[in-house]
Amino acid sequence: MAAFDVEDNIDLQNVENIITDGLNIFNEIFGYASKTIIAPCYIWPSQISPLLSKKGVKGYQGISYQFNPVFSNATHQKKLHYTGQKNNYGQRYLVRNAFFEPTLFLKQNMVAEIIHRMKTAFFWKKPLIIGSHRINYIGSLDEANRKNNLQKLATVLSAILKECPDVEFMSSDGLIDLMQPNDH
């Protein structure tokens, strides 16, 4: 699962080739370049930043830390990040500060938790960035999974709008564009 976890320069070159292919395929399929990327398991070597920048990637989605592989001893350096932080290539970090994962956390009160996190983020003048995985929306094995979770998502979105009627929803690339208005 940790597709960008590398142990040496040969692994790094392979990952860079895979990233290049993946970004090219994305562009071919969707007709535009991807502006953001998320590394599986939040593990990625910082050495890929120049390539990603060259390919038009403006931001990293993730959590508040990155596991950066250390070649010399096959471990990871934990690097902290915050929303809006800019790296040496002008790329920004978008840190998820709320999570909608009803399939994984059945008993958690998603609405109350997300509203609490929204209030905290907005108090500090930060965006609410909600993380969610496709497992919450698929129904190929269990149709009720998709139906129930889409209803829960509608409840969460309605609660957000009730609490903050002027809230603006946007995609990750939209948030990156808002953070870097002159970089298009």
C-alpha cells in the first residue's frame, strides 16, 4: 500500500517513473493535469517534489505529518506540515483536519465530531478539510453501505450548512488555486 516508500535511488527512480506515467494517464483521461497528490499511507520521499512541481502538482493532500524515507537505515523521518505551508518548490500542504469514515468507525457520532472540528478550524481562520475514503461509498459487496453512508454524508453536509450557512465547499485543487492565486 505504501507505494512511494523507497529504500534507495533505484526505488526512487522507479517511483518517479510511475508518478510520471500516472500523471500523464490522469491528464489523458480527464483532459487536465492533476494539481494535487496524496501519497498512500502518507509516506513519500521529499526528493519527488521537483518532479511533481515540473508536472504541475501544486499541493500535497494529507495529514499533519509526512513519513519521509531515510535511505541510509530504511526508516522514516517524520516531517510535520500545516495547511498552507509552502515547500521550496512553491507547493502547498493541505492537512485534513476532519474525517468522514462511517464504514470504519460505526459508533462515532460523525456529525458532532465534524461540526466540532469545523468550529475549531474556523475559529483559527483555517479551512475545514475533510478526509474520506472510497470504502464509504461503494456498494458492490453491500449496497446498504453506499446508501447508508451517502445518507450520513447528506446529514453531515446539512449540519455544516445549518451551522454556517455561508460556508463554501470546494475541491482540493480549488483550495490550492485560492492559496496561490498568481501561480496558475
